[in-house]
Amino acid sequence: QKTHLKSICLQYQLYLLLNSHFFCLLKNEMGLIIFFLCAYVPKTAAGHCKWAEVLKDLEQIKTSKDIDVSLYTANTDEDVKCQEPVMRCFFLETKVILQECLIKNCSKTQDVLNIWKNGSASLENNKSNSTRSAKCKECEEYEEKNFTEFIQSFVKVIQRECK
């Protein structure tokens, strides 16, 4: 949701700029060039990794001492065909962290909620495109690891997705 808000703000600023100064310039060649350059900017801003906000929030919670859970932790070296189920597993386990934070009233609850919301929204958008390989593991088939190891693996998977 943070990413969408930034994109909307950028588009609105461009609208104001165009509306106030550049419509009069559209009558000449330079005005058209400026218009097309401005129209291109939102596309480049939206082209960054869709998991960037999640990565920022993971960095915020990784040092939390309030969270003490064992979580199913997907392997970071899973087959490329299993990336979507691996991401789903990490976000499913994030919901467990969120429940733990709500019970213990931990200091990083909002960051965990942001991770879960942003991840769930992105995964829902991909749901129709995903094809699951028969050899992909279910989340519960992975080894349970402590919070620190879980976060380290989660960060690695997201960084690989963002390359």
C-alpha cells in the first residue's frame, strides 16, 4: 500500500505541473518532448521491486527481542518454479508473527502488519498467473526455525526476487 501511495502522489504532482505550465507548451515540439518525458516517469517509478517495502519492514523487525516463535522456514535455494509457493509460505508465517505480536503487544506490531498486508496484496495479484509445480513443498513440510533464521531466509528470498 505504501508503494501505491507513492505512485499516486507522483502522478498527482505531475498532473499539477502539466495542468499549470505545460498545456500551453503542447503547441510546439519542445512542449511535446517534455510531456512525453513526464508521462514516462511514473512507469519507471513503478518498475522497481514490488517487494521493496516488505524488505524495509523486515529490516525493521529483524532485531526485535519481543518476538520468540518457531516458524516454518522455506529453503532459500528452492527451484525457481517454487518461488511463488515459497513466498506464500513466508507471508503465511508472517501472520503467525503478527498473532504473537498482538498477544505480547510487541513494539514492532505495525511493521509486521505492513509486511503481511503488502505481501498478501502482491500475492493476491499474482494468484491467477501462478502455476504450482508438483514437486513444490507445502509450507508445513519445511523445517521449523527460530525468528532470526526465518527473517534471514525471508530477506534472502526477497532479495533474489528483486534482482
